[in-house]
Amino acid sequence: MSTTTQADTTTKAADFLEPRSQDWSEYRRRALDEGAKYLAEVDGILDTVRAGRHLSEQDGRVPDATVAAMISTGLFRAFTPLQYGGLEMDPASFFEGIMRIAEADSAAAWIAGQLNVHSFEIALMDKKMQEEFWGESPDTRASSSYAPVGKYIAVENGYRLNGTWTFSSGVDHAQWVILGGGDRNFVVPLHDVAIDHGSWDVQGLKGTGSKSVTLKDVFVPDYRTHLLVDTYNDANPGWEVNNRPLYWVSFLGLFNSTPANTAIGTATGGIETFIEQSRVRLTRQGTGAPAAQNPFLHLKVAEARTRVRTVKDRHLNNWRELFDVACRGQEASALERMRVRFEAADSIAASFESFTEIWPIAGAAASSSSNPLQQTMRDLMAARNHGSAGKELAAGQYVKELFGLPPAPFSDFGTLSYYK
């Protein structure tokens, strides 16, 4: 069990903060270049992703061919450290790629975002953990289940875990799984867990395969744990080898912003599909005139399309600015982090609400299981219920900071997004 004292943490934090005075402009240029290359590669796989969408829905897991295509773009190396063959690209480029994938298949985008963002957390952990994780491939992936629903006890040199953790998105395509314990997270190789393939029975985001995993008396050594307070105290062990701007941005901010990419991309694709269907659809009441001539439809489409484009631009610009702040060796204020957190949650809500506004004029055919609009509606409903979409909680954190009120206790898992 860790015996790090507050004095040790303070000293370590002071050492870690020293490199921020360097000139990181070349690092920034390289990260943006990698992001641009990745986006070009993503555009080249969208037909493959789109072709697998029905299989994601049918099988409750993203097809292997889709995952292989995403691997080929460098997606799963986006946040892998350079020394392990990673790209360390800027977060906004990564997010935009996920949005584009979501237009083709929501489930593929969801697991792409979730599986990859965990690499960022691994990069903040002990060097030994990183070497194990990326020792064989820079594309190594971890799923997660952060809610502390299982049990752990401290033992010599580590912990023993027992119990069932739920909703581990993309676990079928992972080699590791990160499990929440409240004040710390545990990283466990997939061969130490049992996946319950019958536990995933849902109607929205079906292809994410967010299944339960069960552990029975599994030992997790100290170095495979992430003590969350280390992030809050600027004392991440991983900074000993990854003390660079990408890893100075907020991990929890990044994690909570990731689902918004899928929601925005899904809504974008859904609205464009609605437009294409409306070009040829005839109204079944009255004169049978083309649906595209309906002035009520005009207003709804204009509002939905504009609202989603607005939150997309805001979301990407927020992360461009956060990365630029890090590359200047600075740290975003708590108020800025809370604003971005709220606006990410708001983006999910706006994406869902924009699509629901056009749903009543989509026509009876939209309810057919074979109609992509029907799946879009269900996927957005599921995204809106994710913890990161908690617009109401995020608003409370944001406004408390705005008024100088104390945040919720750190021990409250539901409020961890307040911290770094």
C-alpha cells in the first residue's frame, strides 16, 4: 500500500512543474500535424465503418473489421506516449475524428473514444504500468467501469478485488480493463476477468457491448493503481516520463468530454439522413405534396442543424484552447475547466434535443427497425443518460466555482469531474 506523505507529494509536484517553463511550440506543431494526418486517415475508413453499422446493432459489438480499420488510422495511438510508438496528437483533432466516425456508426465512435481515452490515464501512472501496457503494441486498449460497485481490500504490495463491475464499453476489443474504487482506479489484464456476455441487453448504443465483468480474488499490485488525488495534487507518477503538454490537460475533463463527440457526430449524421429522406418523401395527409416543401419542416431542420453545428464548433474550440494553454506551460483555471465540463454535457443534451425536434416530422417510416433514423434516436437517448451527460450536476459545479462556493467533497464519485 502506498505510503506517500503530503510532504513527498509537495516536493514531487514542485519537480514536475519545472518543465513548463520550456518552449513547447515545436511540440504543439508536431501534435497538430499528427492530428491532421489522423483526420485524413479517418476519412478513408468511413465507408468500412458505415458498412459495419448493421452488424454493430445486430451483434451487440462493433465488428472486428471496423476496429481494424480504426486501428489503421492511428486512433488508438492518439494519446499513447511517444516513447511507446504513440502520436501524442492534440485532443481536438482526436475528438473531431470520433465525430466523423459517429456519423457512420455511433457504437464504433463510442468505443473508439472510450477505449482510447483510457490510454491518457495509463500515461499518468507508474512507468512499470506503462511498460506492461504498451510493451507489445502502441495500440493496446483498455475498457473501463469506473463506478465503485465492486470491492477491494488492501494487502501487502497491492490490493485484492472481488465483485462485478458493469457497463464496460468495448470490453470485447480491449486487452485491459480499468475498474473504479472510489478514490483510486485499478488496472487489470483482461485474462483476469470474466465477461458476462448476457449482461448487455439494451436498445440504444447496442453495438458498444458495454458488458459486465466479474473478478474473484484478483491481486492488483500497487503500480497498477491510479490514486486520483495525485492528479489533484499535480503529482502524477507518469509525469516522471511523460512530463509534456498533452498530459498536463485535465484527464477527468478529457474523459467527461469524450462522449460528447459521439453525440454530436450521431446527431449530425441523423440530421443529414433526415434531409436526404425528406428530399424524396411525400406527405401522406392532405395533398401528398413533397415533405421538403413543408415550411414547418424548414424551420425545424434549420434550427437543429445550426444548433448541432454550434455546439460542435464550441466543443472543438474549447479543446484547442485547453491544449494551447498547456503548450504555453500554463494551467486552465478551475472556472475554465468547469465551463468546459458543463458545455460538454450541454453538447450531448443539445444533440439529443435537436434530433427530437425533427423526429415528429420524420414520417411513420422512421420507426422501422431498418431505418437509420430509428437507430439514431435510440443511440442519442442512450448517450443522454450517460454520467458525462449530467448537465444538471455539471451546471452546479460550474456555477459554484463562478460564485466562489466550495465544491462537492472529493470522495463523491459523481463529482470527480471537478478535479483535474
